[in-house]
Amino acid sequence: MIDILNLSVQFSGNYLFDDVNFKINKGDKIALVGANGTGKTTLLRIISGGEQAESGKVQKQKNIKIGYLPQEFVDFHDKTLFDEVKSALTETIELAEKENEINIQLGRTELTDEERDDLVHQLGDLEHRKEEIDFYSADAKIKKILKGLGFTEIDFNRLTQEFSGGWQMRIELAKILLGSNNLILLDEPTNHLDIDSLQWLIEYLENYNGALLIVSHDRYFVNRITNKTLEIADNKVTLFNSTYNDYLKFKDERDNQLQAIAKNQQKRIKEIEKFIERFRYKNTKSRQVQSRIKMLEKMDRVEFFDKESKIEIKFPNPPRGGVVPIDLKGISKSYDDNHVLQNIDLTIERGEKIAFVGPNGAGKTTLAKTIAGQLRPNNGNIILGHNTTISYYAQEVAESLDLEKDILDTLMDISDEYTPGQLRNLLGSFLFSNDDIFKKVGVLSGGEKSRVALAKILLIKANLIVLDEPTNHLDYSSKQILQNALINFPGTLIIVSHDVDFLRPIVNKIYEVRNKSIKCFYGGIDYYLEKSKEFELEETLYLENQNKTQNNSRKDLKRVEAEKRQTRYKLTKHIVKQIDEHEKAIAEIESKIEQVELELTKEKIFSNPALAKVKNMEYDQLKQQLENTYSGWTKLNEELEEIEKSIE
């Protein structure tokens, strides 16, 4: 489907990758992996056509359609959410417009029969194509995708500019999923999803028939979806026919082998250098010395750096607190008319490691901030336990950093228990290497500031740590280091996160925040996901039963109505027939009366007394006949009404 041929990309003389060749076949689901800065996003942009390589080419199958979700924010304006997403259905829109044009032309009176036949034939072709692309279910598909990604029906008519950056990314994702793409490129698609929409997206992509190329640090996400792994490392791109988990196992084995080879080579190099140094000035050994010098020059050096995952960071031992670090009684929180939390009771015990999960906007962050003392509730009491000290991390915490200090000094101000070397290791685990640690905080990006703020959390002595989405700006190695530190943290921990793989070995209790209240699950994240599926299935079965009941009620109603119609017909058919006959007779008599009245106005009638007498007698007879017929018609209708009442 897509061939990458001899692709090379460099920046400032340094190659990201050089002479790269690989294929993306129909149905491939590939995880694109590599350290930050190796060129993953650049490769996605090149494949999508948004960027050009220095050399080589991307050879695409004819008429292939590619959808690309970038990592940076997109921005939509001036359309409702529903209309913006529907704009991805270009053929659906074109067919509707074409059909409208043809119908307008058919309304022209001056059309010839031949022209009219041609337009009708075009309408038939359009209808056939509409059936092929499932035209009439387009709106239902849009609603399904939008609801799956966390939007509500109330949102459908909101203007797109009313949504925040994270929701704007969901709008773009909805358009990509709705479009008939042969290949979808996703760059960190899970950063702005909650656990509900994440699970929905996983199930959607598992059943997607096209090809996928995904950059994500969410190990759970890529393992559920992908079956191949494309690695960018050492300026090369290598495709592995395996899941991400299997790739990581292979990578560990490969790194261990490289480490062993590098150590043996270093040992050999030192031996050679020792020989050269020892016999450099002895004429009898000059040939052997020169030979070994050339050997060193020709030797392909195996460079290997210790894996970041070997860096171990431990929280400082926190002060021991009470059995209950914090207790919430009847907590309610509103933002103007938006009631987020209502009458929440929550007791957190020492040593618990808890995750807050649930849909975006349900109140997870509000609850976390309330616990951390960052927000005051409208109602209720927050009772801090004995000697409770709280450390809180959220994205906006990064904004409180001193912009004039460099990164290393920012951490050194927190604690004097760590050497500069230990702090360098910590910063290295959060993707700050070499001279990066001397950068001023003020020049850092939002994501880099967040990582500095997160590193600070690891140095603060607190016995209750609250973390709000701590993994959004971390790569896999950094997450693993933070994960290990949190596993070994002896205090109490609360994490707001949708990162299943990150939460799995850490938390032992889940609180789902939904519909202004909380629900406790006594177990880890896998237990919660399993129970959530059970609840979802129960709700689905309940709704199906409700629908069946409603459908059965409708069927019963239709059956009863049909029986009534049959009974009504049998009991009333002779009366209805007589009523019809009376109505026809009335019409005929009234017509005759009008005729006689007209004749009585003529001179030849009213001037002839004998003829006038005959006509007046005829008129009186017709009037009496009309009255008798009306009387019979009235009795028949009354009888019909009585029968109708008895049937009802």
C-alpha cells in the first residue's frame, strides 16, 4: 500500500534517519517507537505529505486516503461540532448537493422528455451510490463516534471554538475515524482522553479494517491494538513482526548482548592500547605496534549507553502520619450553575494507593485539588489527619516555577540530601540530558516545565502525594522510572490518570468519579475495567430488554388496533354502506330542489297557475323527501357511533 524508499532526513547536518526502507501493507497495525527526538513525528508528517524528506520517496498506492492526527493542537471555528465532523464525509456531502441540483433541474417546465429521462437516470445512479456508501446512516455514525469520544448530544450544536484544546483534538480524531481512510497516522492520541473514551477508542481501532501507524507512550494502548513494531534508533528504522511487549523483550536481550559486546571490545581496546604504550619506543616491536595502531583505526566501535530504566529514584522517607491522612465529609463543589461534586464522603487510609478515573469533566481533578487544598468546597468538611503533609502535582503547577532559575538549581533548592550527580540522573530520567539541565526554566516548553515540576515532587518529603495526569509528557523509560518510585513510595498516593499500564502495578483501589458522585472498586485497574465491562453489559442488556418490551408493547398495540379495525369493519360495513347511500340520495334531492327553485323563477311557470301548482307540489314533495332522508342518515350515524364506542 505504501513503500518507503531510501528515505533520509537530517537537521543541521545530523541525520534523524538515513537510507530507510520499509512497507506498510493493507491491514498492518504498527507501533512506531523510539526515544524522544529520534524523528517519529517527522516520519509521520512525511508519510502524510505534510513534510518533505531530504532524499528518497514515499510511494503510495493510487487513490489512497490517509488520515493524520498531529500531536500539536488543531483549532476549529465557525461550525457546530456536528457539522464540523460531518465535513469529513466529503462524498456524502457531494452526493446530497448533486441530488439537490438535479431536483432543482427537474422542476424546470421547459425540459424535454429526453432531458427529464437523463436527470431521472442520474438520480437512480446517485441513489445506487448512496446505498453503497451507507449514506442514510451517516448521521447515526457521527453520533456514535462523538459519544464514544466523550461528547454529549448537548455538545452537538455547540460551536467548535467553544471547546478546549484537548476536546479540539477529539474533534479532529472523530473526523479521521469517520473518514474512509486506508491508513490512519496517530501521534500520541491518548493524551487527551479519559478512561471511558480510551476504552472505546481501543475497541474501535481493534475492529478497524485499514492500516494504522501509531506513536504512543501508552503501552497498554499499543499492545491492545498493534501487531507490528517499527523502531527508530541509531539513524535506522527496523520493522519487527511482533507486539510492543515482544519487541521490548527482544530489545532487552539485544541491549544485554550489545552491553556484553561493548564491554569485551573495551577490554580488548585497553589491552591493545596498553601494548602500544608499552612497546611504542622499542624498534624490535615497531611492526607489531603499527599493526595494532591500524587495528584500532579500523575497528568498528560498539557504543552502548546504560539504559535509563536502570536509574532508580526513591522518594525521601516521609514523616509518619496518622491512620487516616484525610477525611472528606459531605463535600460539594459547583462552578456557577455547574454542579460537579455533590455530598461526597471519602475516607483515605494511610498507605493506600488510589486512582481516580472517569470521564473528562466528571470532577476527578476537582476532587484531587480539593484533597490537596488547592480548591475550597462549597459545602462539607475536609479533616486532615495527624501530621499529614501533602505534595500536589498538576499541569498548572509548572507555571509556579521560578522562570529565572536553571533546571538543576530548581531541584537543588528543594533538598540538600542529593548530590548534583544524583540530580543529573533524576533529570536524565525526565528527558533532560547534558547541558539541558542548565537551561533557564523560562525558555522551556509547557511539557518540559511539567517534567521539571514532576521531578520536584520526587524530592519533597510528603506522606500524601496527589498526582493529576503525571504521565502526559513522559516517554516509556521516564514513566517506568516514575512508576518504580511510586511503587516503592511508603506513604499514601492518589493518582488521576487514564494510563492503564502505568497504574497497573501501583494502585490497589479505584474511585470512579461520575454523575457528581464516587464509586469505590476494591482492587486494581484491571479489576475495575472488568467490572466496568460487566456493568456496561448489564446496562446494555437492560436497555435491550427495555427496547424489547417497548417493541412488544408496540406489536401488541398494533395487533389490538388491527383486531379493532377488523371488528369495526364487520360490525359497521352495512351501516357505512347505508350512510353512503343516504348521502348520495341527499345530494340528488338537493340538486332536484335547486332545479325546481330555478324553474319557479321563470315567467312561463309562475305566469301559468296550473303549471305553477304542479311545480310547487313537486317542490314540497322533494322537501319532505329530503327531511326523511336526513332523518334516516342521522339515525344511521347515531347507530355507528354506538358501535364505535362499544369497540373502543
